[in-house]
Amino acid sequence: MSDFLQTSEEEAREYQPRYKILYGIILICCTLILGRLWFLQIMLGTELRQVSEKNRVKESKLPSPRGLFLDRENRVLVDNLPGFDASISPQYAKKLEETSEAVGQVIGQPGKQIVDLVRKTQRRDGPFRAVKIKDNLTFEEFFRLKLLRWDFPGLNLNESILRYYNLAENGAQLFGYVAEISREQIPKFNEFYQGKFAFDQGDIIGKSGLEETWDTTIRGKDGVAFVEVDARGREAPSDNPNYFGFKPLPAMPGHNLVLTIDKDLQEAAYKAMNRQDAVGPRIGGVIVMKSNGEILAWVNTPSYDPNNFSTGIPPQIWAQLINDPFRPLRNKVIQDHFSPGSTFKPIVALAAISEKIVTPTSLVNAPGTLKFGRRVYHESHKTNNGMINIVKAIEVSSNVFFYKMGIQLGIDRLAPYAKVLGLGAKTGISMTHEVSGLIPTSEWKVKKLGEEWQPGENLSNAIGQGFVLVTALQMAVAYNAIGQDGKVFKPFLIKKILGQDSTVIQEFQPQLVRDASEPNEYGVIIDKSTFKAVKEGMRRVVEGEGGTARASRLEGVEMAGKTGTTQVRSFSADEIYNRCDSRPITQRHHGWFVAFAPVENPEITVAVLAQHSCSGARGGAPIVHDVMTAYFDKYHPELAKAALEKKALKAGKKAAPKPVPVPAGVIEEAE
């Protein structure tokens, strides 16, 4: 039958199966919609309700105050100050250009720069993360921006905590500094501290020094605050705020650290390193250590002000720091190692006596030069010391004498004596980036350089040149051990960890690492009589008439030490005696002086490295003198007072006039 002759009933019958398909599709769609509604309302109802309610409250992090650094007398060294910062939330900033222009006029930044910063951060982090515009707002900036908030949605003002370093540049490398965590560090830190800390963009962490090493102890835990907001994200104050079940959490401050540092000695050491004398401000480091290992002062110069990092360091200051040839950001006391020069000679003396190369009274000829192989080795000055013993050799710092000790000892017999006193290994102090230095051996040279040890190298290493490398802290540990007749103490900086209620969380005690006068892992034993002989030589360095540091004697206290001068490059025979201070500063010798006092019962050891100061006597010894004077003036003022009284009495006796004979008759008349 033709299609033109079909009736409407026949047509309906033909389309009926298609209607069934349509009804099925409608039924399926309704079922999906109802199922989805059931899932959202029943299964996710509670969660979505919280999300919707959260849109009516604004969550903000309450940064936890970092723990304070206190000195040994509980004086504050590193503190916290209140501050404010400004940020822009891209999701609410509908008029970004206008907002940026208005904000820029207040804080002194171009509006376009703020726009570029917000858009760059938005592309990277999304529209919901607030973009910090400026830290450390002044009170004027804060109140002016507060007035702008109602006209410019998305502008936020937040309370912040600024780290404040009371001593500024003094001790910057010790205390370190804080800064915002980097994007690369966030996943690494969250994985490492999983379950203990959760790091996020904008968090402040320790970046160096004690701030970095003890970050997890002093950082505390951030809190959470909530405020009601309107549809534009602005705070909507209410007499009865409703946080819809969200509970604010207070910030938990970090623990405080009581350091072994003495603020008075820290300031004295910093002042000494910046003294205005013939040498001028020193480049280098100072370590002041008690006989039990407590660090009393820790100074590096030149330095920087860590407060600049707390408030966002300006680019020009950062450029100056990283381009400074003397690297103020480095912790020279532990992070850089140098040849010890003649300060290594007392260690060689201990080895020579212990290995029976000489006795304390043996006489050795020490002329002005020594020819070994094809090379001529020189005294530091054109001096023929003649026949001298080891005590005198230390006093006058004879190179030729110790060249001969190096030849007879050899590096493999010498090395254990240096290592047993703590040289060539990390001290284990609770600071990051400590280097180990180097005490070489013939085996080390073969493994490291693929070369055999040469006999001539024994000479240069015996006077602290060649491959020998030490840090200032290692030298303080070694000299303290000499003063203590072999007791090697681990240096430490933290006395106590305190809770916010001043309860003691943990207390640290002195730790004896080893005693070199007893059997030890290095297989050498140094007799106490050997220490006594070497200490006598070191005493004469300061107290003797020929001592290289006699100009730095103390009033009322005998000090023992050793100067050292380290060449920064080799000089030819005709250059070696040229005036050091006539050379460019980068070619001038480094100066060391390490000493302890009092000689008989040492309480304090001071190690000074003064780079490019030409000699230890001119560069290092005056610094040690100033620091030692500050220590004994504070802790033993009676010693200096007694010395001055004795000196005055002696001078008075010399100045007293001789009695003039008077004739008897005159006396009688007077009576």
C-alpha cells in the first residue's frame, strides 16, 4: 500500500516502538537526576553543608610565635615583634587595576607592579590563594589601607609576627635568619615531617644558623581563626558571630632556647673584631669556649643584619651580600677551613716528644734556612735561632726546628696526634653546614689524588701548611684539650630547652669525647708530662721575652697560646720577606691566634682567625687579649685589681726618693 494512502491509526502504530524508547530515555534521566540528588543530599549532605557554610566564614592562619633565644643569664638575644602585612585575594578583587593603584599609592609601589605580581601568582597558585603585597606595614600604612578595604574588595590586612635580632649584625651567622618557605621545599618538608608539621605557602622557616638547626623545636604550631564574611569576601562584623561549627584554634608558641652564649662576651668579641687599629676591622671569626665545651661567644665578620630578612630583604642589599668578596653570609667559624699555620706546631711538638724524636730538653740546631732535596726552606724571619729545645722553638715559632720534626715523624706518625685532639673531623656541634677539615695521610693522598706522598710534603705540613685544613672551632677544641691535659670536650651551644611556662623540657650537659692521655681509638697516648712541656712553650709565646704574642699579655692572668701565619699563595725566595701589608689585601697572609687561660687551671679558650691580617701577632692576638680581658673583668675582677695594685706598689718603690742624711744638730733644733 502506498505511503500516501496510510491512515493516522496506522501511522501511530508504526511510531509506537519509538515512543517506548523515548519514555525509557526520560525514565533513565529522571532516575539519574533523582539518584544524583539523593547522593548529594543524603551521602554528601553533611560535607556539602559544611562547605556552603564555610563560604560564609573566612578562615585565616594564626602564625605561631617562634621560641626565643636567651643567653646563659636569660637575657633575650632573639625576640618576636608584632607586625602587619597586606595581601590581595584574586577571587574577590574584581577591580584589580584600581585596587592595585590605590594600594600602591599607600605603600609606595607602582600599581602595575602589584597587578603583575597578583596575576603571576594567580596563574601559578590559582585564584583562591591570597597574594602578599607587603610585609611589615607601618602604622600609617596599616590605617590607610584599612580605610580602603571597604571600597576595594579582596584587599586583606593580616597580623604577622616579625623575628627580631637584638644584636643585629653581631652573631648573625650563629643565630641565622628566617624567611618564607620556597615552593620546592614544601613537598619535601611535608614528606619529611609527615604527621608532625604541615607546611604551606607563606610559612616562615629557619634558613640558616640556629634558626635552621632548631626550627622544629622553636617553630610551634599555627592556629586557625574564623570571621563571618559577605558575598564579596569582606568581613561582616556581628555581635553574635556564627562560625557554623568551625572551632578556632589558638597558636601554640615554640619552645625557648637558653644558649651557652654570654651576651657580654659576645659583644666584647664583636667589638674586638671591629677594632680600629693598624690592621683595622678583621675579616674572619672568633670562638670563645669554656673548658667544659660551652660556647660563650661566636662571631663572624664582615656580617649582615638578619632583621632585613624578617621584613623582606631589599634586592639591593641582597645583591651587596652575595657579591661581597669576603662572603658575610658564610659561617666562617665552621663552614670554612684554612691551613692553621704555626698554630699547628704545638700538636707537632706533642707528637715529637711522644714518639721520642726529642725530649723537652733536647737541643736541636735551628739556623735560618734548611736545604731538603733541591729546595731551601726558610724561617719566617731572617733569624738563626741556633741550638734550641722544643719549648724555645714554640716560643719563637721556629720553622726550621719543626721542619726537622716533620722529617723524622713523617705524616703517618703525626696524623693520629692531630686527630686525637679533634682536628680533621666534625666536632658534632648542633649547627648545620659544619665541614670536617683535613688531616692528611699517605693513604689519603693515594686514594684522593692518585699520587704517592712525597718526603718534602712532611716539612710543609709540619708547620701547618700543605694539605692540613682546620676550622676555628676545631682549633678551639684542640687547644682546650691541650690546656686540659688531653680531655677533648664536645662543643655545645644549648644549655636548656624551656616551655612557655619556663618548665625545663631538656637540659644539656658537658660531654667528654675522649682523653688523649688514656688509650683511645687513634692508638696514641700523650703523657701528661708531655702536655706540661708543650704548655710551657705556649706560655712563653705570651709571657716570654721572645714570645711572638708578648704584646698581648693580660693583667694579672697568665695566658698560653700560639700565633700562626698562613700564606694564601706561594711566594718566590726574593718575595718571601717583602712587607705583607704592602701587598693587595687578597694576597696578604691570614693570621691565627689560639690561647687558653689561666695557664695552670684553664677556664676559657679563644680561637681567632683574622684573614688577610698579615700575621697572628698583629691580627689575632689583640682580639684574644680584648676577649680574655672582658672575661676576667667580669668573672674574676679581683685578679686584674690585684695586678694593678702590685704594679702600682712596684712603681712606687722605684720612684721613692732615697733618704737624705740630716746633721744631728738640725734634728735637735727641729725637735
